[in-house]
Amino acid sequence: MPINLTANAISAINAGDVNSNPVVQVLDIKLIGTTQERYRLTLSDFESTQQAMLATQLNDRVKTGRVRKTSVIRLIEYICSTVQNRKIIVVLNMETIIPECEIIGNPNITVESNSGAQKTISNGASGSAILSNNGNLSAQRSGQASFANSSKFRQCNKKVTRSGNSRWQCDRCNQEFEECDYRYLLQAQIQDHTGLTWMTSFQESGEEILGCPAKELYMMKYEEADDTRFSEIIRNCLFRQFMFRLKIKEEFYGDEQRVKITVVKAEKVNHSAESRHLLDLISKFRHC
């Protein structure tokens, strides 16, 4: 049965509408909170998306499967609130029209930094957004650093492999080299007050996070076999605060949609500047 979502419902709710009872689609559901279970939804009106919080009395709708990802619902009672400079819809009552169906329309996925800046990524084609975010490095995959070898004398940066004569072979350049460059391919978990996510960090940003050149760390691990010092460098970067500049890109692998997060730059936090920024925000809030 064809179903039409309510056009411009998201913008109308953000503008103060509480009476139109729009039909929207649930794109995502996440369980948040530790002391009290709360569900955060991502709602779509065909073109735009918006995060929403489900009232706790409606939690059973999710737990019993009456509301799930891709469900089409009608909002009956709802309000729009501003939390930390971000607008969020609070769903107080709703009804399920279709429990599950294909994604309707071409909704834009809105991503936010903790400063409240927003970027959108089209759901219909690959796109990317650059965000700055203040967060902590909380874990590294397998607790190690990964290294990629690239040709030293040609700036193609493609991976090279050992050939039979102990030289390095670059398939792209179709040449062999006596030496190679060691480069980082670091997968780690970052977190802030809103949650956590996995990201990939390459050469320059990898050095900024670990504070050590890739070749030096590689030699320490595989040539000097100094596992104690190697592990200490890895541990020391955990739970350190950085100002991350992230590239967020939506990609498709077959029929599967994924969001790829890459670190463009990782700077140590200037606590003096951050404190002045927070004091300025508090001052503006008091005068609102």
C-alpha cells in the first residue's frame, strides 16, 4: 500500500507546530541512558530528518517491535525542545501506520558536532561533511597500531610488499625499492558527551595522536622487540582529549549503506582557549 509522508513536517515542527499530526518515518532507533532507559529516534519527512526522544511511557512500543527502524508512524502528541543549542522533537504519543517498509524518499541525514554545527549528507548519493569535535580517544582496535608500507621515492603512497630479493615492490609504479616509508593506518574509538564512534586515522593525524613517527614505532615493535615501551605509548594516548577535525562520508558497499569517519587533524586541546569559549557561551546564555 503506497504511503505518503507529510511534506515539510520537520521544518513545521521546528517552527512550533503541535497540531498537524504528521506522518513520518523512523530511520533509526538508539537506546540511551544508564539510570533510565530512553529511546532516541531519527525521523524523516521524505526530505529532511530530525532527532527525537521517545517519552518513557512509549518504550514498550519499541520493545515489543510495534515501532522499529523504517516504521511509518503518525505523531499525535509532540513538542519541539531546544537542548544544548540543538532542536529535538519529544514524542509524547503516536500510532504505527506501517510496522516496516522501504525507506521513503531521499532524506538528508543530519550530523552534528558538540558545538551544535550541522551538516547534511544526502541519502541518495555519496557525500561528505567536515566537522570539528572535542572528544577523547577511548580505545584502539586490538590495542595496537597498524602500519602500511609505501614506496619511498615515488609519492604514490600505495602499499608495497616484500619481493623475493628482500626489496620492496610497488605494483602501481611497477618498480622495486631498497627502502620504504612506514605509514599509520590507525583505527580507534573516540567519544564525547553524546556517545562514541569508530574512526580511521592515517599518517599525519596518526602521528598527532600517538606522538611518535610511524617508522620509529614500527622499529620499536618489530625490530627492537620492545613491547613494554610500545605498549606504554599506546596506553598513554588513551583517554586523552583532542580537538578532532573529522571527515564524515556516506558510502555504499553493495546494498549496504555505511558512514565512514576519517580523522583529518587531531590537535591537543588548548584548555585556556576552551575555558574562555565556554565562559562566553555561559555569558550569552544568561543574557538570553
